[in-house]
Amino acid sequence: FPELGNVGPASVPITLHQAVAAGRIQKGNRVALMGIGSGINVSMLELVW
């Protein structure tokens, strides 16, 4: 992990920030955010940036 270690629940917003900062997400893009937890625990959100 050259930049981040285990950031747990903060991984989704951190990854979103990194994608925006790198120019991979621009205004009007549809973005899917997905988090996976222990056991059978998954959440997903779609948004328009």
C-alpha cells in the first residue's frame, strides 16, 4: 500500500476524492460507489457528479 493502509469505512470517499483529483471523474459523469463489509454486507450508491 504505497499511499494508504487500511482506512475501513473511509475508503469510498477517499477513493472518490482520488478519482476526481486525477481527472477520472468530471461534471455530469454517472458514478457508482460500492462498499463491502464483513459477512454479507454490501452497499451501493449511484450519483451524477
